[in-house]
Amino acid sequence: MAAYHENALQPGSTLAEYTIESVLGYGGFSITYLASDAALGAHVAIKEYLPQEIAARDQNTALVIPLASKDAIRHYHWGLKNFVKEARALARFKHTNIVRVLRFIEANGTAYTVMEYEQGQTLAQYLKASGHRLDESNLLRIVMPILNGLHAVHEVGLLHLDIKPENIYLRQDGSPILIDFGSARHALTESRPSGRVTLTHGYAPVEQYPDKGKLGSWSDVYALGATMYRCVTGKRPDDSIDRYRSVLDYKTDPLKPATRAATGRYRRVVLECVDRAMQIYAKDRPQTAREFQDELLGRARRSGVGSNSASTAASGSRKAQREASASTVRVRRYAVSVFAVIVIAMAVWLDGAEISSFWSGVADSVSEPANVVTANERARPAANSTRNAIAAPKAVKDRQRKEAPQSKSAATPSPVHVLLPTSLRSIFKGHADWVQAVVFAPTGRRLATSSNDRTVRLWDIDTGAVVSVLKLTYPVDAIDYSPDGRALVTAGTDGAVQLWDIRTATPIARFEGTGYPLFSVAYAPDGRNVAAAGKDRVVYLWNTANGNRRALEGHRGEINALAFRPGSKMLVSAGADRLIHVWDVESGQEISSLSGHKDAVLALAFSRDGNWLASGDAGHTIRLWDMRTQTVAQTLNLSQSILSLAFARDGSWLAVGSADDTVRLFDRETGRLIQTLEGHGGYVQAVAVSPDGSLLASGGRDRNVRLWHAAVERASR
């Protein structure tokens, strides 16, 4: 069955003498087509350079065009240059176990690699059909020829850097070839645009992550070892970056070694080779494909490194050597052993008390008393509001006076009023690209918006004028005000968090991450911490006073949204793993996880009293959680992905920005659709409610920010 991709060339399109027939497959950086050679009547596979995150096809002209930002253009042309370079390098040699490159073509603003096409299946498909494991003879029948091909690749100075079951192809006769050199680069020329990382989690060694070491032939050895691990255990290996962090913290390597996970089904020598190839530190692995092959054949003396405990001990020893200059190796080993015994004894002695104390704190945070909002308080705007007249126009006030009871009899209940956005007040224009985030200042007099145009704009609510513009060097995905309104925090594709002084529009602090794009950022209610998360699946907490960073780990996919629970020490995060993780900020421990979403969670929002949490996913579903019990109170199903959420000031309704270009308002108690606000010309990426509840702001891909006017309406409860 042919694959589908919205940016693919249409069947029947021509490239030189080739005619496109269908899509064979695609990844983050390329699309591969099945094509026919008109002259020879033979089939070929053609790979097109098309990095999905930074470029798209103009369907009218078929041109591939990078996004309109300097970074996107720079990254696109850097990748294109290397795509052509590696195609030329691969075309220089023939090897039976490496995909054969016939030629390359430059057209449509991009480049194409033309390769021989053969019937068969990937190793991943073969594993799926074979019970997810291979016996030893089949394993070595595939791995040994691949090592021959990999050796030839390394000999010409190339690294593959994306070896995995999906990139090993089995011909119809069973012989293997290594395919998809889209991540390949010259071993001695590792230059790349800052922040651009291409890897597959589970198969990439730690040195493929930013600033974690030098790439070399040993990097491909790790990936092939990880592929073998998948073949003998039936499971994808733990990520090398997770293993690396665990070892640095003197924790057990989370990866169960092959010598334990697959014992009894394979010769121990084979499993030891797998474990050695997957050592965290590059110097502990076979350094070349040939060395790895020799070890599998039993030609080289093995060091016996084949367990997680050995790996941890080795890494601990290296750290000890850096920190204890006057001690001998023998003394250090003795000290580490004694220290381990003491730690274990203390853990046994303290276990009951520590666990009791921790769960007591968790119970306090979950069962904290709610802020009770009376009906009269719902109807009354905040005391410091300057927009009472805006919130209640004359016609509405007249109607309220006619409907108001003439006496305050106990038998006559007070009517419930809510502030409900009903009409467009104004449109703020000025951003040159998608608006990614909108947030009101705590005073309600300013609105901050961020965009892919690499700016943050601060607007005066009353006049619509731009008060100041914060200029950055990267697209800004997320922003938030400090609780006192004096600072603004920004985060985006450069992987760092920036604090800004609002009065002077100048940066006051920069908190470094790990270089991966950040998709969400939030100020803690007490202002002591800033949280951010994104591509690398870790929630980071920075102390705003000293910049110290903590990492909260547990997600199995990129994180799209964060939210602090008002008035508490609780933080929630959610993303591609479809789970909502609940964290205790003080201890950094995970309290619980909320499950039920069937697709990636894209948005989170707490009600003002902290009792309600809304979560929206790419599968068109919203779940409303009662956080006093951490149970689902409502499930709403829409027709488009949920991109943004915001509660009314009193929590009576929920604003939803979605991929159908609208903002919808739902009653929180009943789930009933109350209002649909239309007018955006693109996805609504962000929504926010003003502190007094009188305004709703929305921003989206049409580059505009819309301010919706809220009127006081009577609601039936």
C-alpha cells in the first residue's frame, strides 16, 4: 500500500527521465518515492530532501520553500548542501550491503537521490512478522553483512548516524542492505547549525545529543548494538541520554543488559558483544565496525563489560578520578564500597519515615481547601478593575435592574451571573508570523503576545498601542508573566529561558537548558521557580533567585504543555506520551499520572481556584479533571485538534482554541457549547482570559490577536 504525505509530489510528476508513481515512505527530513525510468522501463527509488519542520511545498509550482525566517533558511540550505554531498560520496562506491546510489538531481528548489529499487521489507517489518525477536543464526546473518557495509562507509569518511531496524532493508532473498543515509555526515566535518539535532531515541548514542561528546565510527557501533538489542529482547532500548543522566546521578542504569534480558536464548558471547557496543561512554565500546565484527566472531579478547553495574561502576570511577586527585584507585574503590553500604543501611532505616512524610505532603497538596466563590462574587468584577462599564454596557445594566429582585428574601435565591465573551472588541495587528502565545499581565492593563517572527509584543489594552517589542533571535513558543507583573519569561527553539524586565524591556537573566526546543513555560504562583519543557521530554525547574536547575523526568515523549496549580506546590505537564504527569515542586517527585487521552496532549489550563484542570489533545478530545479527587468530570469531543485552553475567572466556562479557526466556549458543569467566536483566518494557537474576566484574547496563525468583549449574562444553574 502506498504511503501518503501532504507535501509529496503528485503521481505522474516527472524528474528528468523518471516518473513518480507513489510514496514509499517518509521521515522528518525526506520523502521517498517509487518511480519508473521511462527509457529503461525499470523502477527506482527517489529520495527528496524536504525537512518537514522548516520547509513545505508550494502545491502550485512544486517548489520546496523554507519557512520565512533566517534560522529556517540557514538550516535548510545547510541540510541541502550536506544531502548533495553525501549522495555524491555514496555514489562513489559499490557495496552489496549498502543502498546503491545511481545519480542525484537538483530541481524544485531541492535535491533528489536516485537509488536502485528492490522488492523486500525492512528489518522492523520482519521483526513484527516474526514475533519481535530473531534467533541467533538469523541475527548474525543480517548483522555481519551490515558490518561489512558499515566498514566500507567508514572507510570513505562517512557516518550513517541513524542505524535502526527501519533502516536495514531485507531483499527478497534475505540479504540485508543499509539504507536511508539522510542523517549521514562526514566524520571529520561535524559542523552543523546550532541546535539542529537528528537522531532516533533509543538507538542514538549519547554523543549525538548536544555537547555530549565527539561523533565517530563508535557512534554507529552503538546504534547497531541497539538494533541487535531490539532483535534479541523484542524491546526498544532505553534512551542513551536517560542512561547517561542516571549514571551521573549515581543511579542504576535503567537499561537491562542483554546478558540478563535475553539469557538462555543466545550464546553469552553474542549478548556480551551487544552490551559492550551499547556502553554509554564511547571509549568503552568497540571503536570500529571491524572491531565489533571481530568480537562477534570471537577473534578479539573481550573485556567482560556486559552489565549495567559494570557501566555504572566505570562511570563512577571516572567521576571519582576528576574529584579526588590525591587518592589511589584502590582507596577510591574501598571508599565507594563503604559509602554504598552506609547509604543502603540509611535507606533501610529511614524508609518508613521518609515515605510517610512524602505521602503526607502529597495528601495535603491534593486535598487543600478550595476557594469558595459565591454567586454575588461571580457577578462582581475585581475590586481594582477599571472596566466595569465595559463589562456591563447600559442595555445589559437596564435589563439587570428590571430582573433584580425587590427584596432580599431568604426564600428568593440570588441569580447567578457570568462574564461571557459575546462580541469582538478590537484586533491587534503587527506580528509578521504565527502568534504562538497570549497572556494578560496580572494588573490586566497589558497583554503580551509571542510569535514565530522572533518577537514578543506588549500591548496597551485600552488603546491597542504597542508599548514595547522584545526582540529575540529565535521563534518564541511560550511566555508568562511573573506573579507580581514585573517580569516576563520567554522560551522557544533555542532551548533557553529568558527573563525580561517589563519596565525597561531588557533581559535580566538567562536560564540555560540542554539545547532542545522548549514548547511551554510557566511561572510558579509564588514566583520562586520557572518551569519549561519541550522536545527532550524533561521538565526543567529553575530557581529565579540563583538560577539553579532541577530536572523532572518521567515523560516518554516530547512535552507540549505545563501548568502550575494556583495556590499550591503542584505542577502538571503533558505531551506526546498522552499522559498528564503531576509533580510536587518542592520534592521534585511525581505524585501521580492522569491517563485517558488517546492522542498527544497539546494544551493544559487550571481554573483560578485550582480545583479544575482542562486538558486537550490532537485527537479532538478535552478532558475536565476534578483535581480534588484527580478524576475525570467531563469529556468533550470536538471535530478538530485542541490547541489552547483558558478558564473563565470564576471557572464557569472554558475557552477552547482549535484547528478549525474558532474559539468555542463550553459550560464547565454540563459540557454544553455556549458560544462560538469566529473571525480568525488560521488555527487558534492561544487563548487567555483577563484577570477581571471582562476580556478574552486569542491569537493564531493569521498573525492577529483578537480581543473579545465580555458582557454580564444571567446563567441558569
